[in-house]
Amino acid sequence: MSPNDLSLSARRRDLRLPFGAALAAAACLAPLFLGNYALHAIIIALIFLLPAHGLNLLVGYTGLLSLAQAAFFGIGAYTSGLMAVRFGTPFYLNFLAAGVLAGAIALPLGIPALRLRATSFVMCTLGFVIIGQAIAKNWISLTRGDMGLSGIPKPYFALGPASFTISGTTSFYYLVLVIAVIGTLAAYLIVRSAAGRNMVAIRENETLAESVGIPTWRYKLVVFMISAAFAGLGGSIYAHYLTVVSPLTFQMYYSTTMLIIVLGGGAGTISGVVFGSLLFVGLSEALRVAPEVRMIAYGLCLLALVFWFPKGFAPLIDRFWSFLGERK
Amino acid sequence: MLSAIFEQIVNGIVSGSVYAIVAVGMTMIFGVLRAINFAHGEYYMLGTFGAWFAIEYFDLPYPIAIVIGVIATSIIAVVVGKFVMQRIVGAPPETGVLATLGIALVLQNTVILIFGGGYKFFSGGYIEPVSIFGFTLAEQRVLIIIVCILVFVGLELMVTYSRMGKAMRAVSQNIECCAVVGIDVPQVALRTFILGACLAALSGVLTAPVNVSVYGGMGEIITFKTLPVIIMGGLGNVRGTFFAAMILGIAESLVATYVGLQFRDTVGFATLMLVLMWRPHGLFSAQARF
Amino acid sequence: MTGLPILEISGLNKSYGAVRAVDDVSLHVNRGEICGLIGPNGSGKSTFFDCATGLSKPNAGTVKLDGQDITGWSLNRIAREGRMLRSFQKTVVFSALDVEENLVIAGQMFTFPGLWSTFGIGAMARTRVEALRERAREFIKIAGLWDVRHQPAGKLSGGQQKLIQFASMLMPEPKLILLDEPMAGINPKLIERVVESIRFANQKFGVSFLVIEHNIDVVTDICERIVVLDQGRKLAEGTPDEIVRNQAVREAYLGG
């Protein structure tokens, strides 16, 4: 190695770690320089992140298009809200219960649904949302029907004698940030595991996957349940943030938003989903875009994604990341 | 008691006719494009809005408004058809789902943006009651039933005897052979789509006097009701769709009266879910394919 | 080559409506043997394969693998628990994944004890995957795919994909491999390569084979025993010499 080589390699700096650290620092210090409304936008984006991760596992990795996220989102929201209102349980219990219940309900729903072919499966998942809304509207003794639940208390934590309540946008931001980071980490670990590889195999070629011993149907069911649990967890935070839950939580709108996050951000990538959530949800929330304009934008995005950009922003994110790694 | 039930059934037949006209378009679109048109209800809404606009802003009589509603929708359908629907032919099923979802979002929200989301009052139509077989029925309802019959007879004739109809049948049965035989598949797809959208618009305009309220989000419910109809009638099956639509209309009517009005709109999808979950193999075959 | 046959199929029947695709066919494959299955088009060979490997459900008959009754088992269970693998006529790979990933996936369900264990992130899971990667790399070297091992499998040539497919089937240390027309669509130079691979797997790893093939030269070359199907029924069975001289077989191929 000549002295010239040494100086060359000294000039190539890997900026990825510094960039990541800066991002983490910005995330932790955000409340210092962002106003409440901007924080609110990020909170909403992070709330949608968990259901989006779940949908990504289903659509991006296993190859199953589902519109059911809103149904499990709603189940999680109602579960958490009802527990908080009726029993006054601490947040982490409501949160876990929401995820567990949503995942559990996904089992009896998924078993018949996953026997269907792609188009019927999509329709069936849409049906879950519609039926979910009908149940929320009509099971008045449980859900108070159209009036919904209001006055859901702010999340509080109780550990033995100590307890504290999350009040104020800043504390909520940190709560959601922690949950989002853990959730993203969980999604990342799933994707990097042998199971994650098997899911991709199922997406690429289901029969071939079967022929190498992968029990494809069981995997689809498990991923469906995990995806539902993620959605339920997101719903739980949503309920506590808005303090109100109504049958309108069971709406195509939520499924569509999560779909845009996943497909637009980059299905089949973890960073894409995070980016997608901040871009499509965070940005539109921060810009106070009118709901109709946002939905038109989503619609146009779907069309663009389907015909021209099937990978969403993922290729750009990839290029940016390798650009950082090769900087001279 | 019996006459009350009979009256509900007649009401059901009216609703069924509305659904049938919308659903037959959707099922034909599926037959030719192999795509579930999630935006189908929006064309119903567009037709209604077109007619409403003609009456509100130009004070045109109802029959002209019908024509305007359908023509306005057809223009939009041509644009959507050329730029989106034609590209769905031959694509995997996800493409159709996502693209038509996108179209639905754009159409629905553009209308709301332009006209506002509130309910509008539809003032045209033949709402004078008329007496038939001892029943009192608004004229408009009778008109709906008559148009439905005409539409289906017309479609039956078209599909059997016209060149377009035969081409549609050919494409829906075996799309690969069509290009070889010289059938212009994209053109057939476009025309089928426009026909389907116009039928939905027609249904909307005819129903507006009965429903009275017009609003931008009204298409979504229609889509959600038409999906069960076309699946249970058999995708691409025109006659089956007719019967499924009638059954849905009557079932909704009976449920609304004897079980509860709040359950009426769920009957269709609830039934569909039961069928999908309990007898999926009766509708679609499961085969391993590369 | 003595003892219990590794594969024993009795009285297999498969009908599609009124058509008897497979009519009461029985055959066996001896341990360590390379057995051929030939017959004119439409004789039911592929249907037979599909029934034996769980892709289709036979109407009647039993399938025994290494003494165990696997009739009615699903495709993935036969592969995973029975260690009987099959190839497909059209060469398929996981297109978006690179060569090494393709092979690792092919071996995963055989080292991981169950579905839930594949979600594991601990040391045990990592060790298993490392072992798979080692094995995969060995096969990649033997197959001469080392230089392209990080390329997406979908971008490689047909011949290379066939090698990937073959290596995938060896990842799990199978007992028996069913090959569905392995020579279909490859250029003649690669045929020798594929024949070598089959012999290699058979001799070095003791894998038994049942091969559907149209190329009579290849069949007579590598197979120790040949079974002939015609119109869904077993027509003849014997050594390559016997089959080639069999009158009924010649008629089936040349006649109607």
C-alpha cells in the first residue's frame, strides 16, 4: 500500500453513522425547536407507523394485499379506550391488551379469509372493516354506538407506588417515539430472521416456497395476526391521543392511508415505511392540508405507484444511503 | 299483514333494480378487464351530480338532466378509461384494486372539493304517486323498474347479436385468442368500461328523485353494496347479477322493516362475508400456478 | 440396494371429471436408485408426480416414503418431514433474491424445528443460518456460480437457474428427489452437466431419484430402471435394455 492509497482512503468517509446519530439526536431534541403543531404532526405520523409496519409485513414481505388494517386499528382503539374508561387500567396494560386482542381476533378471521384467492381476499378484508364499523355502531351496550367513547384518560403508568401521567404534547411525543422505535426494531428483527426470508419466498413464488418445506398457509396466518397486532397497538395510542373513539375509526380511510405509507415509502423495506409515514402523514398533517386535497393526493399517488413507481421511494432512499457511505 | 310484506317486496324490487343496473356494469367490466372496479360507485355519484347541477344551475327539466348526467359521466369515463382502465387489462389483480381505489379517491374528493361535502337537495323527478295493481307507488319507482328491464333486455340483445357484444363475450372468455383473431382488445375494454360507467350514472340519476339527498360521498356506499352483488351473482355473469341484485334489494327492504333500519346497509356485505368464509371453493378454484 | 424401497406407490388413481389421468398405477423406487419414468405426452406422468408429492390429491392409492404412509400429506410437509423434494418443469427460482439467499431459504425449514423457531433472533438461530450459508457457499462453488452469487437469481441465465434449482434440492439432504423433465429446454452442452449433477448427488449423497424425462438417451444413460406410462396406466417396467426392446413401448411412442 503506497502512501497515495492511504490518503485516498482517508478521504472516503462513511457518513452513515454520523447521519444516523444526527437523526437520532434530532428526534430526541425535537420538542426544543419544534412548536406544538409540528410535534402533533410527527406524533400522528408515528402513531400510523406501527400499523404500517404490520401492513408492510403482510404486503411488502409476504405479498398479501389487505385492506383490513383499519378493522384491527379500530379494535385496538376500542379495547384500549374501553379498558381505560371502564377499569382505569394503566396505559401499558391497555396497550398490550389492544395488541393481543387484535392479534387474537385476527386468528378466526384469517383462517377462512386466507383460503381465498387474491381478489376475494381483498374483498374479505374490506368486509372486516365494514362489519367492524357496523358492530361498533350497533353494539351499543359495549361501544355506545355512534356516540362513541369520549374522555379517554391520558396514558398513565403505575409501577408499585409510583405513577405518572403523560400530559402535554411533549411527553406524548416521547412516549410515541419510544414505542415507534421499539416497534420499528421489532419489525426489523422479524424481517431479518429466517421467518422474514420465508415470507419473501412466499411472496416471490408460493408453490416453490411450499416445495422447499415452507408451510405457506400457516405463515400467512401468523403474519396476518402479527400485522393485526401491530395495527391494534397503533389504535391504542390513537385512542389515548385523541381521547375519543367512534365507529368512524373503522373506515377505509385508515386502511388507505396505511397502504399509501407502505407502497409509497417502499414496500418490503423498513426504512421506506418510516420515511413514508413521515412524508405522507406527517407532512400532510403539518401543512394542514385539507382532508379532501389529501385524499386526492393519495389517490394520485396510488395511480402513480401502480403504473410508474412500484417500489415507491425505496430506490431513492437506497441511493441516498449508499451515497452517504461512499462520500469522498 | 300480507300486503305490508308485499309492499316491502315491491320496494325491494325497486332497490334491486337500482343495484342491478349498477352491478351489471361492474360485472361486465370485470368480465372484460378482469378488474374489480372499486370506483364504480363514483360514476353513480357523478351521474347524479351532473343531473343535479343541470337542474340547480341551469334550471333544465329532468329528462334533459338525465341525459346531461350520463354524458358528463361518460366524458370522465373516457378519460379514466384511456389513461387508467386500459392499462389494467392483463395486469395482476393488485393493479386493478389499487388503481381503481386511487380513481375513487380522486373522483370522490374532487367533487367534494368543488361542491362542498354537504347534502344537496335533488329537486327533479317524477315523484307523483301512481296506482298499480292497487299499490301506490311514486312514478319514479315504476320508471326505475321499467328502465331496469329495458337495460337488461337491451344488454341481452347486444351481447348476443351485436358485434360489440360478441367481442365482449370473446374477450371475457379467452383474452389471449382475441388479439390473434383480430379483436381490438383495448378498444373493447374501453367501450365496456364506458358502458358500465354510464349505466351506473343512469342508475344514479334515476334514483336521485327517490333518495332526494345528493352528496359527494354517496358513491362509496354504492360500491360497497355492488361488490356483494357481483360476487354472489357470479363475476361476469349478467343474469346471475340481476337475480343477486333483486335478492339484495328485497332482503334489505325486509331487514329494514322487520329487523331494524340500522342493519339495512350491512345486509349485502354481511351475506358476502358469510359466503366467502363458508363456501370459498364454490366461487373460485384454488390451483398452484407459476 | 436391498431392503425397503424408499418410495412405494400403490394403486394411484386420479381423475379429472370423466378423464382418468392416472389409472391404478403402482411403482416403487429402490434406495439409492435412479429410476426413470417415461411415456408419451398425456400419459399422466406429471399428474402422477403431482399426486405423489402432494400438489394434487389422488382419488385413491397410497404413497409410502421410507416405510411411512404419506398419502394426503401437503407439499410442504412431504418436503420438510419426508425429505422428498421435487422440481418443476419450468425452472423457477426466487427471482428477486440472490443465489445465496435462494439456497439458504431452501435449507431453512430443514434445520429450524418449526415455524415459530424461524422468528428467533438468538444465537441458536444465527448459528443455524451460518451453517446454512456455509453449505450454500459450497454448493455455489461446485456449481460454478461463485462469481454471480450476489446477483438476483431472476437475472441469471436459464442454465444457471437450473443449477440453482438443483442445488436448492440438495440443501436439505433429501432422501429422494423427483425431477420433472430436468433436460427440458436446456441447450445440449448443459445436458452433460445436469447428468453429472444427478450422478454426483446419487453417488456422493446417496440421494434416490425418480426422473420424468423425454430424452431417451439421457434416460437410458443414467437410469438403472425405467417405468413406462401410457394413457394413465403402467405399460412396462424394467432395465433400459429391456424397455428399449419392448414392443408395446415402441408402439406407444410411435403409434397412437
